[in-house]
Amino acid sequence: MNHATNHVMNQATNPARRQSICVEHLEVAFGGRRVLENVDFDARATGLSVIVGRSGSGKTTLLRALNRLNETLPGCRTRGRVRLDLGRGLEDVYPQSLGARVRPLSELRRLVGMVFQTPSVLPVSVAQNIAVPLKVVRGVPGSEIGDRVRQALEAVGLWQETADRLRLPAASLSGGQQQRLCLARALALEPAVLLLDEPTASLDVHSARAIEDLLTGLAERYPLVVVSHNPRQAAKLAQSLAVMAKGRMQARFERDIPDAGEIGRLLGEA
Amino acid sequence: MPSSGSPDIPDAFAAPSPLQDAQAPVPEAVQESAQGVAQDLPVLEAPADPGDGAGWGARLAAALAAGGAVLLCLMVALAALPALFGSGGESPFHWNWHPYEGQFGILPMCAGTLALTAFALALGWPLALGLACWLLCEEAKFLAPLVRFTAGLVRFMTTIPTVVYGFAAVFLLTPLMRGCFGGTGLGLATAGLVLTLLILPSMLLTLEAGLKPRLEALCPWGQALGFSRLQLLRRFVLPEAGRTLVAAAVLGFGRAAGDTLLPLMLAGNAPQAPEGFFASLRTLSAHMAMATANEVGGGAYNSLFAAGCLLLGATALASLALRRLMAGDTCASGKARAVQETPRP
């Protein structure tokens, strides 16, 4: 823990680095069972932050606290402060006092894109997977949707592979293609922050590598928070690293990211 | 190694059943066949396990139940044959029920059944769909207790005896209808309103059972895109749930057409073709209950069996259609779950 805290960059001493995510004293409980306890976390306006931890350490819950997705689960109670930069500087995601106004959930979740562990395609065609959220959630006029679908697919390198299969069910794509489609769908909604919950966990090596390369490129434009339990992947991708254990933040690394072996050792200790 | 499915491949090389243990050691016979001597091997068959038998008691119970149902259908059909084919006197398929004049037409009752069932379905099906959507999609936390209460209430409604609905309606709804619209207060509208209440829980539970797995398969990741649960239901679940929607309607039809007590207590029971929402009518089921108590033979007897046969045929068809629809629907929603399922904490 000591060597980790030495690496923690104090935000106040480096005002040049703009924060995009700021989590303070976050506590999340489900039906009285505390899953996150006094968690602090922050991320830069661009760059790839990786959260690692063993199963049940609270990584996914932390991620879901950022777009208030935990609230879709029964018995969820959240305390603490979560602020995100969604285009107007850091703003509270949860109301901090009775009657305080925050962004509507639909708008918040559109601006905080999320990709899940299992490719989660909608039960419609490849093109509709992007077009319907664009139309319903983003309110894009029908005349622009075709171009936006193409741009989103091109951004994830899927256009060449699916240009002649746009009308086929999205479920007919391979796992790696489906995951890239999910990423394209999130990008099409023009998010301010991208969250990825073990995005390569269900993919083969080649598909996982394609997604990792894609994330590295996207990190230059978006703040990315990636949950992973793979030390090799964490060491490869992380520009900042957070290690979680038993619902708490165990260690933070803002530079000198440890190698896969060291991360594995940290996870073993956790 | 030759691929499975080729005509010269022994059954031992067929794809293993999912129930077979993947870790089980490969039988010696199979190992040999893999070396190219499979053609001489006998077909491997698992010996019947005497422990798999259901037992004679259970078999007897099944035979008695199935035999009883088949006998009932046979008896109704055979007894109705003379009336249906006109061999037992006058055909019952005309519009006059005047027993004392020897006229036993059941068409007014057929029309009454159709009218009342259509009324209850036209009101009940959209109501059930709207209620199902609300129960599945309400996201306001302060309304959660109301959602739980309503869901519990609907389940409780399935246990209320029909006679209680009828009894309450005779003393509460009938005077209201009489005061508002005149007449006796007994008629299509009164019986239809209460019949709607009766069939509502069955349709709602069918809709909920069909729609919920599909919707849950899209949550929470669909919500992470910014969709509300209602948008997910409207955009992605309902367009794929035609079978569920039809199944709920078929179930409602079966229940409404087959119910006896409510039409008997609330529809007025005049053996005439439906003339309006507030006019008296008689359904086939109510007609059978009333006429059986008075008529014991002759043309009336034959026409009652014809009515019973029609009713049995209609409800049996509804039941068969429902089974087919639900079987297809279960497969579809199972596939949806398998494809869409995401882990939850």
C-alpha cells in the first residue's frame, strides 16, 4: 500500500491535468450488504484508467456507480460524491441535497457510454443496433442516421466487414464483431466518458487484441475506464491503474505502472 | 477419422448426448472403431433401467385421467351427433328457442357467447397489456410499493371464486347500470364488465410471463444506453412478442367463452340475439346450465348436447392454440435469454 500511495498524483499540485471523473467517499450497498466502502477514484480527461481486482472486489459496482446503473438493481443505496465532466466541467451525478438538480438518467447514461463483458447486441439488425439508439435516445433526425451509422462502424474498423451485412441480425456476427458493434454503438451516441467492463473477457485472443488496440486509440480522445482481471492486459493498457479489494481502493498508480507480474502479485495479496 | 453422420459410421460415433458425461472414459469399443474396425462392432445401446419406470400407481392415475377426458369428449360428441346432423329431429341451428313450440334453436346463444366474449376481450386485452407494461416498466421508486401491491392484487384476483364477482356485481354494478342506462341493469355491458375483471388476471400473468424474460435480457445494459425500460419494451420486446400477445388473447377467449356463472347471473338470459350493450342476452354456457335444470329429453336434450359440443370444441381449439403459441414463445424467449443474458452482481 505504501509504495502505491507514493505514486498517487495529487490533483491539487497539478492543476494542468484536467479531471474528467472524480469519485469521493463512495459507498454502495445492496439490501444492506455493503459492496463499496469509502472509495476514492479519479480519471483524466483523456487516457485509459484500468481498475483491477479479484472477483467480488467491487470493480463493476464502481463502474456502474458512474452512470447510476446500480440503481436499476433492487435494494441499491449509494452514498458519497461522484462528479463527471460531461461537457460543462465537473458536475454531480447524484443529487447532494434534497431537491438538488442533476442530469436526467437517460441523458447521463447516453453521455457515459458503457460496454459490457458479454457482447450485448440488441435483437435487431446490425445497422438498427446503432440507428435505433441514435433515433430514440439521441434524437438524431432520420436523414443523418445512415451517415452516423457508417462513421461509427468505421471508427471501430467494422465497416469493411459488415457493409454488406447491415440488415442481418446483429447476433449473427462473431463475438469479437459484436463487441466492436457495441463499442460503435456507444461511440455513435457521442459520449463524454467511456466505461468498459471486462470488454475482452469473453473473446478469443485475436478479437481481444483488436479491442485492446481500439481502446488504445480511443484513449486519445475519451476518458476510458476499463475494468479487467487480466494482469497482462492491465499492464499493457493502463495509463493509470487502480487496484481494488473487498470493496475498497487498495492501491493507485498514476505513473510507473507495474508490470503484469507485479499486478498479479498485488491481486494475489488482495 | 470419418466424420459423424456418414452412412457407414456406427452409432458409437454419433455426437454425444448433452446428458452424457464429457469426462467419462471412452469405451473400449469406441476406441477400436476409431482405429478403423468400427464396421464390425454392434450398435451400442444403453440397457433399460428398471428404476426409470414411473410405477403402476402413477400409470393407473394417468390412464384414468386421460381415459376420463377422452370418454367425456366422446360422450358429448356422440350425443350431439343426432342434433348436429339433423337425424334426431329438427336442427338446432336456427334463431328460435321456444321449447313449448318444439323450437330449440341455439344460434341466439352462440351469438350471445361471441358478443360477450368479444366485449370482454376488447376491454380486457388492452387493459391487461397496459397493466403488464406498467408493472414491468415502472421505474419511479416512490411507486414501487404500488407496483408490488398491484402485482399481488392481480395474483389474489385469480383465487377469487367467480360467484363472488357475480354476487358483488348483482348488488353494486347492476343498480348502477340500471340507474344510468335504464332497463333491468342486466345485459351485455354488465356481464361483460365483470367478465373483463375475471379474465384480466389470466391474460396479465400470461403477458407478464412472456414479456418479462425478454425485457430482463435487455437490462441493465439497454438502460446503460439511455433507454428507459418502457422504450426497451416498446422498441425491442413487443415487436418480437406477437405469440405472447396472441396467447393472452386466446386464453382470455377460452376463459370468457367457457364461464357460466357470470353470464347466468348478470346477462339477463333472454334467449335472443344480442341487440345492444344494455340488452339482455344468453350465452351457450348459461343456456346449458338453465336448460339442463328443466329439459330432460327430446329436441331440447339434443340441442343442449350440440351446444355443449360447440362450446367444448371452441375451448379445446383455444387451448390447443394456446399450447402451440406458448411452446413457440418459450423457445423464442429462451433463445433471447441465451443470447442476451448478461451477468448481474
